[in-house]
Amino acid sequence: MRGIAEFPPDCTFVDVGAYNGRALRRYIEVGGDVTVGHMVEPNEDMDPRAQMFLFLPLEVHVHRWAAWTSNCVKALYLSRDYAGEGSTLLLNKTTGRVDYSRPIPVPCRDFAAWLLALEGTGPLVVKMNIEGAEYEVLSHMAEVGALDVPRVWYISWHDAKIGRPPGETDMLRHELVTLGYDCIASAVYPATFFEAFVRRGDR
């Protein structure tokens, strides 16, 4: 199912791994009704507001931390390709020409706890592209009961790029379906980059 299922009214859009803000721009261009945007991007060289001038006076908050399973400090390893796109918290990423010789310490937040604090502020739409860390973050969210907080998920899987065990992506997909999500054909992002999940009761 395409279309309206992806566009709850007056939503809060959370872009995890925001890069230059293009994902939020795309969501709005194809019909998303966004009241507030939260841009999570730990790389200080990236400006998540770069494309937001087109959507003023949209309320946008930039968060300079990385999504993780706890509040801590971790090393961020920058990619030497794509002007910084593809940077990661993980040591075993095989794409993007990650420079492991110059780690940058960045604050991390327990993303599950942070997102739970947003619950009740309106329907949440979460786009997640965090270069392999999605497995730790989403598994932790499932453990603490936060995986079903968003109305809509857009998830970029990096299993082949970080050597995750076969079937781990399928396990997380199954968890989302068990929680009441349908995997849909997205009208927003190509399926080659993101899988879209919409909570079944909200379709």
C-alpha cells in the first residue's frame, strides 16, 4: 500500500543519521505533513539544516549526538567518500573508505529513551540510516518496549556492509511485523535504500 499510510497529519519527523537534511526535504516534497523535525547527526561537518531554508518556518531541531543503546561517548569514524556520508560508530564497516586512523569522540544517547520521551507529541515518523548501528539500536528498542513507538519507520539496513550474521535483518523485520507493522511499498524513498514499515492499526 502506498500513499496516505506514510503521511500521518501533523507528524514529528525524526531523521537519525540526518547528513544534510535531504531525507526530510524529500518527505515533505512528496506530501508529508511535518510539524516538527528532529535531525540527529553527530558529524559536525554535516549541516542538517542545509536544505531546510525551503521549508521555513518549519520548526527544526539539530541534535549533535549519535543514536546508541546508552548515554555514553563513542568513537565516530569518518568516511573519506561522499563528503562524509557513510561515517560509522562500528569498527568493521567495509564500504565508504572509512578512516579508522582518526577516531572522533562523539556523545551518544539512548535512542529508545529519547524517543519514548517524544511519545505523545504527535505521530512519529522515523528515518534511520546509521551505517550498521541500527542492529544494536533497534534490538535495544525491542528489549525496552520502544520499537513500536513510531507510526512509520524508514530503515536502511547495512548487514552486508558490516558482516552481521545471516538472518539478523529478517529477525528485526519479523519483530516489527509482530508488533503490528506492515512493510509497504514506499512512495517516498526507493526500496533499494530504505524499507518502510507502517503500524497496521494506523493505515
